[in-house]
Amino acid sequence: MLNEKAIFAGFGGQGIMKMGQMLAEAGMVENKQVSWLPSYGPEMRGGTANCHVIVSDRMVGSPIIHRDASVVVVMNLPSLDKFEADLKEGGVLFVNTSLIKKSPERKDIEVINVSATNIANELGNIRVANVVMLGAYVQKMGTVSMDTVKKIIEEVFANKKELVALNIKALEKGAECVG
């Protein structure tokens, strides 16, 4: 039974909310029960940002995830420091190693290292680091299908066709990082 509880976290401006939204939208397209709960720090850009996303086969009772996340995705060091403890034993931690040089402290979790910001830079646009990380997440977790996420990207960037191919490439590059 699917009951994925994920926390996405990073600096404002890194596309944290969009990463969570795309996962939630993909879940809806696949007829799953979803919730998406955003949280911003004092500034929208440059401050901290995180969102809780639940994708489940059953009704979601509460959108809040507290100390029982099955997945945590961190895009910067302050997010690792803050949210590593919210991951349950046996959970999966995705770490943007481009910006985080510190190793996670926990030994009872699986750590997936993705150099998301560096990969995005190689693709020519640092702003797709979130989609690189989303690609790794989707490939590893299988919560939603890669094809569904590609359709969501096409919808999100419908008015900016030049960004569709770039974001799909970023998604695929992220997926390559985990096999």
C-alpha cells in the first residue's frame, strides 16, 4: 500500500515548492490521494522554504509530516540540519551534494547523493536543479511514473515551450543518478 510522506526543503528560489507541486499533481493525475503543504521562511527568495507532500492510496488525514517522513529531499545545508531528524528509520534522504558537503549523521537511513546544482549548471540553467532532484526521486521511489511527471512539465511550461525540453532533460539526468 502506498503512503509516501515526503519533505522537500531548501532556500527560497530553488524551486522547492514547484518540485512538491509537480509530485502532487502527478499523483492526482494517477488517481492517488495527495496533499501539498507549503511553508516559507521570512523571505520568499533566499529564506528557507519547505513543503510536505503526501501521496497515498488512501485518504490523507493530515498534511503535516512530523518525525515520520518516508523521504526527505534537501537542497541546502540548513535543510539537512533541520529535516534529517524528521525522517523515519529506514527512510530515504536525497542530498544535493553540490551545496551540501557534510555527510548525514544518521546511519539508519538510505542516502542518495545527487549533484543536482552541478548537473543543472552543466545543462546550462541552474534553475532546473529542482527538476534534476525530482528525476532522482521519481526514479528511486516510483511513487509516480516518469511519464506522468513529463506530462506535468509540459503543462507547467506550456507557455514557455523552450523550457519543456530543458526540464525533461533535467528530469532524465536526475533519474540517471540513481540507476
